[in-house]
Amino acid sequence: MEATNPSETPIPSAETMLARLSAVDVSQFDLAATANQLKGNKQWISILTIPVSAILLMAFTLLGTFVFDAPIASFLISAGLIYVVARMFDQYEQQYRLGARQLVMRRIAETEGEFGLIPHFKHFLPTKYRHLWQSLRKGNYLYIDQYIQAVLLLQNQLEPAKFTKIWHLHHPEIAPPEDDE
């Protein structure tokens, strides 16, 4: 008598896997859009960074020129100050980029689910995606761009009949009985 493991995930049908693949919306994995969404009302900071920096550089250079009569030195000091302020803003932006990356990785983990998605389509992906499906199988979701490319490739070029045939060869316990004629 065999005991079944209740924590083991049941094997879905090929149609279910194809439906899961076609239901994936790759726009939810866009890092730039997710970062902008996380910024919300603070978007204006990154929009005004360059114009404000140029105005401050010009103003401090002119002020230093008139006060100290040293335009080159005042320009260099102003540029150094602008650089320090720009680095602070870059750290601020980096927080949003990192938060967006983590959010997109969580979305990929939710899309993959407990049973996985892309690793089961590995036979239909070029070999350059081997590192992707191997890392997804291990729970590593760092390859966001490759994940988007693989999903789009599978959604556009996968032949459902071939996938169904290979799926039934790998999982004969869920394959429909063959008709003998």
C-alpha cells in the first residue's frame, strides 16, 4: 500500500499549463514602470533634477565669479557641490529601483507558483535560456529580462499540440488513454 504525500503538488494537465502561460501579463514585470509606480507623487524630483542642477551650476559660478573674481575655481567648486547633491539624489532613486526589482521578483515567484511554469516549457526554449529555467527551479528570480523574453517567445511561438504530446510523454499518469484502431 502506497502512502501519498499530501504536500506534493498534483500534476496539472497540459491544457492548464498552456492556459497559465497564456494568462501571464508581461507588462507587470516592467522594472521602469514599477519604479515609477512606487515613486507615486515623488516623480517630480527626477524630472527636475537636470534643469535645477544646470541653474544652480550657472548661479553658483556667476556668484563665485563676481564675489571672488575666479570663474574657473567657482565653476569647479560649484560642479563639485552639484556632484555631491546628485549622488544623494541617485541614492534616493536607487531605493526605488531596488524596491521595484524586489517587487517584480515577487511577481515572478507568484506567477511561477509552487509547481513552476517556465521550467516545464524548457524543451521549447533555446539553449540560451537554460540558466533561466535552472535558476527558476531553484527559486532564484533574478533574470527578469530573460524571463520576459522567454514568456513572450513561448506565448508567440509555442505549438500547443507539440507541448501536449511532450507533456503526456513526461507525465503518462495524466495522459488520456490512446485509441487502438
